[in-house]
Amino acid sequence: MRYVIFFSSVLCVACATHKSETRVWQSIEQSLQTQLITIQDGDTLFMPEGNFMFTKSLAMEGKSNITIRGKGIDKTILSFKNQIEGAQGLLVSNGRNITLEDFSIEDAKGDNLKVSEVVGITLKRIRSVWADGPKTENGAYALYPVLCKHVLIDECIAMGSSDAGIYVGQSDSVIIRNSKAYWNVAGIESENSRWVEIYGNEAYENTGGILIFDLPGLTQYGHTTKVYNNNIHNNNHDNFAMKGNIVASIPPGTGVMILATHNLELTGNDIIDNKTVGTGIISYELVAALNEGEVEQEASIGGVQTVANNFRADSLYNPFPYGIYIHNNNYQNSKWFPALSHDIGKLFFMKSFMNPPDIVYDGIPDPNRPDRQICVQQGDEVIVINLDAANDFENLKKGARQFNCEGVKISLR
Amino acid sequence: MRRISLLVFVSVLLSCESRKQEIVVLSEVESAIDLSHIGKTKLSEYGFFVGELKTLTPAAGVVAYTLNSALFSDYALKKRFVKIPEGKAVTYAADDVFDFPEGTILIKNFYYPADFNKPEYNIRILETRLLINEAGVWKALPYIWNEEQTEAYLSVAGKTIPVSWTNTDGQQRNINYSVPNMNQCKGCHLRGDNVMPIGPGARQLNGDLEFSAGKQNQLVYWQTHGLLQGLPSIDAIDKLASYEDASIPINDRARAWLEINCAHCHRADGPAKNSGLYLLASETNPARLGIGKAPVAAGKGSGGLLYGIVPGNPDASILQYRIESIHPGVMMPELGRSITHTEGVALVRQWIEGLK
């Protein structure tokens, strides 16, 4: 069974007194939403070519074996610029084997495309952007599968997100490949997800290029991630995230950030001209400490000493990264100065003058796991720093070969 | 087949003066879609009411009920009924919504009086939402009333209806009331993979209602009329506070407000479980409640604030910020309101101020 949405022009109003280009939009809001509700399992919904404006979230729920296909990434445009209701542009939830392909989503008030609790979700050639470029008022995530299994994101484009462009959270068996993320705070972020492969992507001109995070207090914890053959360059954009979100603490100029996760391989990537740090390996302890510093500055907030303890109260959560294998990447940095707007940038400016580090490890010891199984095989040219952050950087150590790989065994199964 | 009436969006012009691009939206063409496989197309076909439909006079076997604390829906008033198949009964459960027998229908009518000082007069019913238990699976169907108030029609795609009323303080209020589309129904009613009722459980029904024979506890009434089995002594039953009852401690009222307005999603098996914020009145873990909890995926919903709840400081609390907001990308709940519940958010504010 095939669905086609028809439309026709009725009326065109133009403003006579100025020269700017007039973009004409159609409304297919009521009919498209009705299709998304009445579509039968196994159907394909064909969206026509054109610019389509929506005032409310679109939602599809509880469907199986559905394809929603546009006429092309530049041909079928769904815009939520006039949105007055709903926190997402398009929300797909509680389904199986859903494919979305060949269209664009723009300017939702919250997330552009959220996919929640779907087993089998493919996003192919979807362009998801905030058309006016990076702004704090933009929605958090351009492409946002969460609580999903079997996720494929392929040949997509994400731009302008005030949090992460391509963000996969609390999901299993994930592939993010051949996609582009730029002008977001985080380009690509995998959070509390398991069995993730990120390859063949270009992440550039974000605040941070690719982030692999594990956070406390959620439905599941992440591990087993392979990040390879990506081009991660010039991620030096100002951080425009709304304060309070974890990505607001990312220093501009971050290539790859590995936070509190384990069993990760980083290989074959070009990590180039990310001015503050090529790759950071840090624990949630450091994030909490930085957060506390911020809180101390805000004397008006009371009762927050519990904050740092919250993650410690989560007995299932391990705040320390381990099992990290970094090898055969191409690290280059022609920048002399890290982001001096950020405390971490200032630190690197002082401790590695005119030579921002390629790889940084916070060095905070895990009392339960003295051997952290961190292995770096990048030759003698890279600048590697162990911060000794637990002791106020007292025993900060520089040296390309300080992470011995002998005896390191990391399972990526 | 029924023709779906369409929102006509003639044109929206943005900023002729500025350098910004101009947006022109053309109207949508009508299309006809057959909905008969989804449910009955007219509310009257169910036979829930006798006499004039708009009087909502229940037919035999249709029983009115009320909740101790109700979800805020832009100040709409609600008349609720349940129809349990003859000869069947609900089995009592202490904590959760009741497990209603197959064939049960929950009927919720949303209406506004012209003047809230005279809530029984000059009533305009906007929509009737049905939850129908078919073979153990609940389905949610919205019916939209016509202007003549003679019939309500099944609508899958929802509708925006301008409404105005006079407030109890004499002020005129105007809103665009939003009837949810069928997916949005599930947005609130989904528990795991299944649609579930939200309100009618023992804690919510444990209160008095005016029946034809006089005022009576609803649970007792249900039991004496054969609708409920296994009811323990009424003193042994937990009761969800009425957040509107000023004689009850503020903690109980605020937690009741948070439960009915937030916890259908913010619970361990609800659609917002990914946030790690759980707001059932029974939640005792401070971090799960949001106290000192950093946001997970809030984006600009954080409002630049660091924690869900900062005890003693509602203005530093993301939860307070989001329940007060009417920005679609910030506001909580995400659906079901276009304005702020002034009394409700004041209650939560008072509660956070008193937290230590």
C-alpha cells in the first residue's frame, strides 16, 4: 500500500517593500500527521518534494516495518520554525524496524528528530539543522535515538545543535557512519550506549568533535565502542550550550572526549587542528570537581554539596575510564594556543606552552582498579600528558610513551 | 468516510522589515480518510448518555467518578465516567491504577463554563476522550464536539480550538485549546509498550463523591455496586492528597501535583525514564526526585541552571523553571497545556522553598 500526500498552491502573499528572498512553504500538517497515525505496519510513506511548515510536533508511535521517504535531502524540507506545540520536530517511538530517509528537518523548538524505544531504526540521508546556524536557543539534538536497539545512522548531516548533533543515548548495537556534524556544541556523542561503532564520519567546527560519555543515574551504563577512520578536525567553535548540561563543560578545541567509559578503541582517525586537546580521557570525578568550582562561584545556591555525592551514591556506576586503546591515529595540530576562555585551556597553555597536547589523561586514580588498562601507541611525536588532577596537577607528566601497552587486554565484544 | 476538517493556515509573514527571510505558508488541501477501522465515528453511537448528549446524563451501568488530584489541562473542567461490563468487577490493587476487566471504557469529557464562578452553567464541551479495553489492550480515542453541542466526532489528528472564559476573579481568559492527536494520547498513557489509564486507582479514588443516594466514598460505592472486589478496610487504604486542599501539608500537596502532572512519564517504566527523574509521590531517593541532580538531555530546558531541584531555591531549580515555562522546547509537561498552572507552580515553589 502506498501513501502519497498531495498538495496544491492556494495563495501566495509577498511583502512588496523589501528584497529578501521569499521562501514559499506549504502546509501538509494535518494530512501528514493523520498518515503517521493511520499508516499500517509494512507501509512506505512517500513525502512529496517541497518546503513544508509545521506548527506542532509530528509523531509516529507503535508501528513496525515502516519506511518514511522524502524526495531528497534538499528536496523535501520539513520546517518547525513556526512551532507552537510539542517538544520535538518529529518523534518516533515504540516501534520496530523503522527507516527514515531522504529528507530534511529544520528549526524545531526542542529536538529536531527524536527516536525513543525503537528496535531497529535506520536514519539515512537525513539532514537535520537549525538553519540560522549555532545559537544557544536552538534545540538540543539534531538526531536523537534514545533507549533504542539496532541503530544505523548513515550519510546524515547535523548542524546547529545546542547540545549534540548526532546523539545516541542509552542504546545498544549502534552504527554511526559516513555522516557530517558541524557547528554543534558536540558533533557526535554516544552516551551510556553499548556496542557502538563510529566510523567514516567528518566532525568539524564543533566545540568538541566526538564524545563518548558514561553518566550516572540512568537506565543503563555504556561500554564497548570503536571509533575509527573519522576525520575530526577544527573543532574550535565557542561553546554555546545552555549551562547545566554536561556538554557546557567541554573546552572549545576538543577533538575526542572519552568520559568514564570502558572498552574503547580509537584508531585510524585524522585528529587535526583541534586547538585545545586532540583526545581527552577523563573521569566523572573531574567533571564533578569542575562543576563544584562553578557552584562555589555562585554563592546564592545552597545545599549543593550533595551534588558531587550523587554519582558516588550510584553503586552501579563507575566514574573512571578504563580499557582504552588509542593507536595509529593521525594527530596534527598547527594551533599554538588552546582555548584560553576555558580553565582547561589555560592549564594547557601553562603546562604545555605553545604546544597544546594531543592526548590528555586526568590521572585520577580509581581505588578499586589500580591497573586501568590504558594503552597509547602513537609513536614519539605525539604530546601526551597525565594531569595528576587529583593532586592539583602536582605530578603532571609529559611523555609520548607513558602508557605502556604491555599486558593490556581490551575486549570489544 | 468522513472529511477531516483542516487547519487553514493562510499565511504567516515574518519580519518584513528585517533582513530575515520571509515565510509564507500556504493552506492545506482537504483530504478524506476512512477512520471506521479505528473506532466508532460518533460518540453517540456508544450510548453512554441518555437524553440530550450534552447533558452527559449517564445511562444505566455508566458510573461517574472523580480523582483526588487531577492533571492540569489549561483549566478545563472534566467529567469522568467508567463503564464496566455487567457482571465483571475490578480487582483491588493498593498502589497502581486498577486492572480493569476487558470491555471497560473510561470516559473523560473536557469542558469550559463561560464563567468559572458558575461552573454548572453555559457549558461548552470541547472533547471526550475514551480509553477502551479491548481484549486486554487499551486504546485511546479522542472525539471532538461540534459547535452545536449535539455530537462529537472521532478525530485522529487533533485540533486547535480557540476558547475564552471568565475567571473566578472576573478576568477574561483566551487560549488556543489543543485537542491531542491519537499519538499524543499515547505520549502520556504509555507504560512500557502498553497504553494504560493514569488516574483511577485506589489512592486517587479514595475520596467522597455525590451520588444519587448522597455523598459516599467512591471505593465503597464501587464495592457495594459490585464494581470492585477485594476492598480492604477503608482506613487501611493510602490516599493521594488533593493538591487543592489547603488543609493538607504542603509536602503532600506538592508531591500529589507532581505525581499527576509529571509521573505518567517520569517513572521507572514511563516514557521519560531516560531522564533519571522519577516523580511519583512514593519516590524517596532525593537524586531521583531531582534534588542536586544534574540534567541529562535537557538542552536549553535547563534554563542555564545546574540542578533539577536546589532545596530552598526554586529559582535555581530546573524543575520549577520548566513547569513555569510555556516555550514548547522547555515546558513540562511537554503536552496538554498552553498556559501555566499558576496555583500548581506556586505550590511547588512553596515546597522547594521549604526543602532543606
